[in-house]
Amino acid sequence: MDTTEKKRGTGRKKVPIEKIESSSQRYVTFSKRRTGLFKKASELCILCGAEIAIVVFSPREKVYTFGNPSVDSVVDRFLNQHNHMNALEHDHLQQQKQFIEVSKQLEAEKKKEVIIENLKLSGWDAPIDSLQLYELQQMKQALVQVKKKVVEEFL
């Protein structure tokens, strides 16, 4: 073998992000990726002073954790922070709920408006006194159908 010719390995390849079918290959990949993930998390903690907790379940149902300073302290801090929302966050959530409710009411009113416009276009905005008996019967049947549609959409 010539000294200028070097044996080339496979090196790093771009791996498609999809489930690996082979269970043994999947576990090898999981182990390597888990190690890399924990290494990156450790670097982030050292470089930036971040507090991190990672919980990973393997394909074989084993649990692996990483935490800085510890998983328990980070999880406790997270839970305490979210259990004691300040008043501004609470008010913001209430405003969002009100907005959603008003938006729903607005949509319902728009649907009602469309139904009324359709009735007007069909000529039903004329006075009932001027309609004949067969026209009143047709109107009754149509109103029954409209009532069914309204009940289906709004209830």
C-alpha cells in the first residue's frame, strides 16, 4: 500500500431523522446520543451557569438522568416557580380566557348573521300577513330545518 493512499473510514455521515428499525442499532444510537446530550448539558452548565435537569427513558424502559446541581433541586425549583404564579401572570391568563370566550361569542353571532342573511335572500323578510297558506307551510318547514341546523351548530 502506497503511503499516499490512506484507508478511509466511514467518518461522520448525515443520518436521516426517522425511527431506526433494528432494536440493537437503535439502542446503540440511543446510548451515543444520550452521552452526547448529557455532555452538551454539562458544557452549558459550566459555560453559562445554567441549572439543568434531564430525564430520559431508554427504548428498554431504563431511566437516565442528568442534573446540575441535581435533578431534584431543578425540578423542585421549576414546580415551585409554577405553583406560585404572580398576580400579573394570573391576570394575563384570565384576560386570555375572556378573549377566547368573546371570540367564540363573536363567531356564533357571525353564524347567526349568515343564517339571517340567507333567510332575507330567500324572500322571507316580507310580512307574514301577505303570504298564502302554502307559502306559510313552506316557511314553517324551512324554519324547522333552520332550527335543526342552529341547534346542531350551537349546542
